[in-house]
Amino acid sequence: MRPDWDSYFMKIAFAVSERSTCDRAAVGCVLVRDKRILTTGFNGSPSGQPHCDEVGHLMVDGHCVRTIHAEMNAIIQAALHGVSTRGATCYVTHFPCINCTKALLNAGIVRLVYSIAYRQDENALEFLRVAGVEIVQKEGFATQS
């Protein structure tokens, strides 16, 4: 049986997360418009920098600051390649943090589909609601958190 579009793109987001270099949470993101993939991103260090799985985490206030989040990497890839994200859907394995939420809003995302409510931030949720972003939780893709 063919998967529905949300399931299809969420499976791809989880496949993208396999490229993550952070063992705290392997996150994958796929930006989609009109049933076409615009960009993907996973959490990892900036280009040319050592990764967590090579040198360990760089922890500040309980957060690893060595990596760039998957959503940010997907947005950066769009900017790098001149791809507009206006009107896109963000498929992401884990609910976005507040900073990724703000970046997604400014990138023109109109729909967010996620699987894992990892550290779900109420402020991020409220920002999405106020902006009118459709929010869908699509569970059942992974047991990790």
C-alpha cells in the first residue's frame, strides 16, 4: 500500500537523520513544496569543523553548541542554492526548538509535520500558532527520543 504524502516525507526525514553526527538526538528535516523536496538538513557541525561523534559534545547550559540544527541546515541549503522556501512544509523528526521555529517562520514555512515531541517548547508552539502555521504530529516512525 502506498504511503500518504505526510508518511512518505516523514520517512525521508528519518532517513536524512541517519546522517546526523550527534548522538544526543539524530534529527532530520525535509522542506517540501507542491509534493517536491526543496532541501534536506540534519544536525551536525559546520563545514570543516569537527563533529560530536569525533571529538565529543561542546556543552553550554545543557545544550550542545557544536552542531547546527537540522531545520537551520535545511534553510541554509535553500539559501546556498537559491531555493525559495516560501509556502513550504517542514517535515522534521523532532519538534523544533524556539530558534529553529523563528527561522522557519521567517523562511515562510506554512505547515510543520513532526514525529517526536522532544523538549517541546511552549513558546515555539505559540509562535507557530500565532503565525497560523498548521501543526501536525505524525507518530509511529521511530522509538528514539
